[in-house]
Amino acid sequence: RALPMVSAVFDAPGGTWGEVALGSLLEQLLSPQQYKHNVKVAPRRNNIVEYAICLPGAEEGSLVYLPVDSKFPMEDYLLLVDASENADYAAVEAAQRGLKASVRRFALDIRDKYIIPPYTTDFGIMYLPTEGLYAEVTKDASLCEQLQRECRVTVMGPATLGAFLNSLQMGFKTLAIQKRSGEVWKILSNVKKDFGKFGDLLDRTSERLEQASKTIGEAKNRTEQIQKKLRSVEELPEETEAAEIPSLTDGAQGA
């Protein structure tokens, strides 16, 4: 059996195997800005949760943490596996009771330490790092309901947490698109205002051009009239010109 070797891995230096598995899953499915490691979730408390997902708060630019804590009741689970392999039903029932008690204790620990609205969400996630352990815990529906009702803790395994993170990532993308759409609409609104002002300017310019065109037309008509009179002067007969213009000598004789 590989279980003794697995137990050594769970207690490896640098953090439990469950915490490492949780961190790997978060790293694969979320961006570095969307979660934090070893987070102090409330300003006046020193409790530090292994991981917290960063959600947008009510105020612009604020954050609300969703605490995610990995738990592995290794001793109870190994006892349950051994009892099942030995077909010892009494030992199986005893191990199941011990496992459920450990899970309840973990849930209370998460509730009391890490669920602190408004700094956090009003619920937290208990991550169970193996599908076998998750299946064993969640097959007791009344236990899961009790954890959610009394402790506001949701139990998730690798597959369920992965699905949850995927849906959460889609929510992040939708939110980003909505924010970007708001910026686009704001720009379009400003462009619309500027275009309206430009239209008014065009109208005024058009009126001025029409007035200028009218003035130019009037000047052109006046010029044509002047030119017509000038042409009539140029076409006078020479005799008429001589007769109409008095002689300077005539004036002298009269004097």
C-alpha cells in the first residue's frame, strides 16, 4: 500500500501537501492578482488564512476576500481506509465518526478565524485535497448542510473547486468587459457631445459662408452695373464728345 508514503508527503517541510495542492490549483486557474497567499483577512486580527480569492468590494477599488483553507484529517482518513480494507465494520463506523468530528472542528476553525465580513465574504471554503476524502465527507448530506448552516463553510474537492474557479474566472472576465464597456460608452458620450458642438460650428460657418456668398453676389451685380455704365461712356461718338465738352478758347473770347 502507498498510504504510509502518502502520509509522509502530507507533512513535507514547507507546508502541507494539501496547501501545496491548493496553491497549484489556484495558480493554474487564476491570475496572480486574483488571489493571495497567507492573507491577514482583517486589520485588527492576526489570523492568517492559507489562501484568499480577491473579489471586488462595494466601493470602487476595494477588495473582499474569500477565504480558502485546505484541510486534511489524515489520521482519521487513514484509519478509515485501513478499516475498510480489513472489512472491520465497527472500526469503519468509528473512523467515520472521527472523520466527521474532525471536519466539523475544521469548519468551526475557519468560521471563527477567517470569516469576518465586511472584510471577507460571509462564507468560506474548506478544501479537501483528494477526491476520495471529498467523496467520503460529502456522502453525508446532513453533515454538509450543517457545515453550511452553522459554520457558513462549503466543502470542495479538487474537481469541484476547479469548476468553481473556472466559473469565477468567467465572472472576472465579464466584470472586466463591463468596466471596459463603461469606459467605451463614456468615450462615445464625450465624442457625441464634441460632435454636436462641431455640428453647431458647421452650421454657423455655413451661415457665414452663405452671407459671404450673398455679399459677393451683390458686389458682383454692382460691379456689372458699374462696368455697364463704363462701357456706355466708352461708346460715346467723338462728335458728341467734342460738342459736349466746352472749348477753352470760347471761354476766353467771351471774357
